[in-house]
Amino acid sequence: MTWFLPVVIVILLIALGGVAWRLAHLHGKLGRFTGTIRKIAEGDRPVTDLPKDEPGLEELSNAILLLAGSERERTLKVETERARLAAVLERMTDGVLIANADGRIQYSNPAAAGLFESPEPTGRTVAEVLRHYQLVEAWRRCQQGRELQNESVELPNRHLFLQLVAIPDQDTGGSLLLVQDLTRVRKLETVRRDFVSNLSHELRTPLASLKALTETLRGGAMEDPKAATHFLESIETEVDAMTQMASELLELTRIESGQLPMEFKPVPAYNLLHTAAERMGAQAERAGLTLRLESGQDETEVRADSPRLEQVLVNLIHNAVKFTSPGGEVVLSARAEAGFVRFSVKDSGVGIPDDDLERIFERFYKADRARSSGGTGLGLSIARHIVEAHGGKIWAESVEGRGSIFFFTIPVAG
């Protein structure tokens, strides 16, 4: 029996060696599983074959590969949504700022950088980017009260009107800042308000005159034929003025809505100037002014509705004559440029104040000096819409006391 113990020891050693080898083998395979799971957790999505040659390992391998596949799909979906959101934010006209709890900007879109003239808002504080104390205070109220805040401010030096909406982020303690440029909305509201005011002003005067004339006639003026005739002529004048206003306003509405038919044909630019000058020559002569054409007989043709474009020129010449003192001059010209002909009407009159220059093409808008000169205040607005209907643009340059130049461009025919 002396051999029994050594045999048992050898057998045990062999068994222990097999177990050790087996454990080492399994440890290596488990290490591959561990590495794969770690890569998945770190965002790496390897497509590799995992060990499946052991009982129970096939199910584990399949589960890990399924986890990797689903993780890949979720990541791709998140990245797609993130790219879509980034594209939307990049193209938004409203500024978007995202700040953390410490007030540091974590994200900004191009619109926000443009509105606040900050090349790179990210990493700077909210106060450094917003700069305006009312906007900064609105953000601080949002941070302290954790409630949505609205604030509107006007930046006179930049001619901007901004609205800030500060939205608290309850999860991170930060905030989302949405900045809207309401300058155009504010301007349109001003135009609408001025339009109503100016229309009321233009109607009030003739209506008051009509009422006064009517009351005078009823008070006994009818018994005096000479006085009655004079008052009736005055009534007719006021009615004609209101009729002209209604007609021009209707025409302007039709032009704006595209309901005014226009027939575009090639027309020599010089012919348009010559015809308008002939129509207004007598009026300029009565006013003691010189009306001359500076352009030679250029054969450049424009694509135009002749009667409508002549209406624009006549309107501009009429204004030039009206606001130029006797002895002055009105100069007409047309010069060919790249794809356009630039028409101009230059006068040596009183000029236009800078504050009025940007608004003279609005309906019923009149500069102070124009209020006592009659007219409906619709002529320049009609001219602007006719020029724009031709595919051109109109503008004015002026130095107060030194005269004005009105320009408009019309595309060359063909």
C-alpha cells in the first residue's frame, strides 16, 4: 500500500493543474468580455466575435453583442437629433445662449454672437455678453427665483429693440436665454401708428373745411350769389383733394397687392426722361426753375411699363419743383450700370432732414416742410412700389439746405 499515497498525490496534482488551466482559460475569456463591455461603456462600439465555445458563454456573448447593437442605435439616434438641433440653432434668427449655474455661457448660436457683437460668447459670463443692465437683471431674477423672466430693451446707439426670455433649467441650475430682435416689428408698429395718425390728419383738415363751408352757406351765405359761388368752389376743391387721396390710396393698394396690370416692354431710358421733362416743363418754368436733361441720347433700353415709369419721374420732378426756390434748377439723368439703368432727379432745393430721409417713402409720411405744401403724402410711396414692381430700388440722398437727389434703378431690357 506504500504506492497508494503517491498515486493519490499525483492524481490530485494533475486534477489541480487541470482546474488551474481551466480557470486560467476562463479568466482569459472573461477578460475579453470585460474589455468589450468597457469599450462599449466608453463609446467604442467594436464588432468582434466573443467566445461561444463554452457552456453558458454563448448566451453571455449574444447578450453583450445585443447590448452593443442597441447602444449603437441609441447613440446614432442621439447624434442625429443633436446634429438636427444644432442645425436648427445655427440657422435661427433668434439668439440662443445656454448658461450654467455659475453664469458661464456654455453654448451660443451665431445669431446671439451677432446681436451682442461678441465674436465668441462661449466661456464668458452672462453679464459680459449681455452688457445691458436690464437684460442682466432679468437673468439674475431668473436664477434667483427659478422662474421665467421677460425683458425688452431698446439700444439707441445700434437702432435695435431686443426682447430677452430667460428660462431656468431646473435640472442643472443653469438657464436658457432666448434673445429676439424685434426691431422690424417695432418699426412696422411705428409705421402703422403713424399711418393712422397721418391719415386722420389728412382727412381732418378737408372735413373740417367742408363742415365750416356748409355751415356758412346754411347761415345765410346762400343769399349772396357771389359768396355762395366762392364757397361752392372751395367745397369742390376740398372734395377733389379727398377724391385724389382716395384714388391714390386705392392705386397704392392695388400695386402692393399685385392687382395693377403692367405691360413691360423695351423702352429707351432717354425717351422716358424726355417725355417726363416735356410734361413738367411748363410747371418748372412757372416756378422760375431750369429743368434740363444731363444725359445724352443714350440708346440703352430698360424693361418697363412706360406710363407707370413716367409717373414715377413726373412725381419726383413735381416734388423737386415744389421744394426748390426760384432761380434753382432740376437736373434729370440716366446712366447705364451693370444690368441696370440708374435714373436720378437732382434739385437745388431745401433738402431733407436726416431723420426724415429714411421714412419719406412711407404712406402719408411728410417731412415738416412738406406738411404746409399740400399733396397727399402718397406720391413717393406709389413711386417706390412701381419701381420695386419693375425689379428695381429707389432711394434718396440729401444735405439739408443744399438740395436732394432721388435715384432709382430699372433692369436693362433683355
